[in-house]
Amino acid sequence: MKQSRRHFLQQTAFAGFTASTSLATGLVKATNESAMRLILLGTAGGPTPKKNRAAPAQLIMINDEAYLIDCGNGVAQQVVKAGIKLSAIRHVFLTHHHSDHNADYGNLMLLAWAADLDHRIDTYGPPPLKRMTQQFLALNDYDIQTRIHDEGRRPLKQLIYPHELQHDSVVMQNQHVKVSAARVVHPPVKPAFAYRFDHQGKSIVISGDTSYSENLVRLAQGANILVHEIMHTASLDQLLATEPNATRLKEHLLASHSTAEQVGRVATQANVKKLVLSHFVPGGYPYLEDQVWLDAVRPYFDGEIIVGSDLMEIQV
């Protein structure tokens, strides 16, 4: 049957619209896949387990690859709760060697390997990272050898490549991301690092544990997101009332962690676009409403402030 000119033009227009829509959808999908996503896996501060917050850890997703910063207790489960496969992890960064930041460093990779991990993982952090890795593998050698022989898995030690950091530096750089490290102030632990992730003109900075640090201000200059630890000093006495070594612990907290004023000063001096509060001290008892944390920082930073919570996802 002969097709009318009007019908032909309508079909042509529809085909053009469909192609344009498909192209636009593809562009959106490509944009989303290449975007940098931040997931707060755990936002508590301190080594003891909390009812309402998991241990410190952050995850940055770039092109379906996971960059994990810190490995507090239960980090593997938090990754799964966030909807990320353990096999997506390619790079692990430790800010420093306190147990709330490294307790599950080895467990993360062991559990991922017991699931579907079958590729190299590069890990970065202060010494003695290499010795820690070797000792963890030795500790779990029985289970590892059993799974190698019984389940046909590759030796786990062939998949983990630890890199020890001593100084401020560009830690790694590939076609997707540049990761820079800067020493921060967290006595008596030395060195302790903050990390910056740069991807396609966007940037995320993770402070790690620190008191006020000019080095952190330099690292975070112009960052899209700064994730910064915070301590609510007015609540410390109530927290410390439950501790037998309260005097020593208070001295440590005041010397090595950041008050709300210090957090706000860093964010302001670094001119960051978005400040995300995490690693809360106190992180469980006494429980503080989000507004309390927000009100504490607001006098010192007039930009966007987000009070972090476990499994919160933030688009850059």
C-alpha cells in the first residue's frame, strides 16, 4: 500500500525522537556511571561497638570500582548493606592504625575472597602495613589453605599488594582518579593521613582522625566534599563518666580530635563546597540529635553541612 507523505513524515519524526531519546538516555547512563559517589559505611568514632552507628569507613565508587577508606569492625557487612559487591573493591586506604580504623583490614579481603574476589587489591597506609598483611595471612592460613585445596581458589596472598606511606604524596593515579595523601595531627599516632580523590574535575577529601591541621586545609582546597571527623566537647564529661581511665582519655581526645569550631575553620579556610560530618565523638552515648551537631558547626562555616549517618550516599 502506498504510504502518504504525512504518514512518512510522522514516522520519520518519531524515529528521530526515539534516536534522540536513546542517545540522551545513553548519555545520562554514561554520566552516572562515570560519576563519583560517596557512601558513608560507618560514622561512629572510637573502638567500642555502638548501637546506632557502625565503625569508621567510607567508600567511593568510580566507574563501578570501589575505593575503600578505613576498615572498622564489620566493614564487609556494611559494604554489602550498601548494595556493593565485595568484588568491586580494588583499592583500600587506611588513614592510621587505630583499631576503629583497621580492625577489619584483613577480614575484609578474606571475606571478599571467600565470596567472589579474584583480582588484585592494592592497599595503602602507614607502616607497618606490610607486616600486618603478612601476619593476618599467617593467622588465617589454615582457613585459606583449606579453601584453596577444597574450593579451588587462588592463593589470597597473591591478590594483596600493600603499599606503605610515610610522607605527603600522590599515592596513586590512573585514568580515572588521582589519590593524594597528606599527614594530619593525631598524636601519638604518626603518621596519620587524610586522602583526597580527584575525578573529572570533582574532589572528595577524607580527613581521617585529626585535630586542627593546616596540612588538611591545603589538601582540601576547593574540594567538592570534605568528610571531617568531629567531637562535641560539651558532651565529653558525660561520655567519660563511663570510662575508668577518664582523665587520660580526655587528654587524648582533646589533643588528637577536632572540635566543632576547628572543623568549621578547616572547611571555611579550604573553601570546600560541602562539609560532611562523621566519626562522631561521642558516637553512641550520650546520643546527640543531628541538629546538635549542625548547630555546633554552623557558626564557623556558612556552606552546606551534612550530618552523616551510616549507609548515607552522597553524589558529588
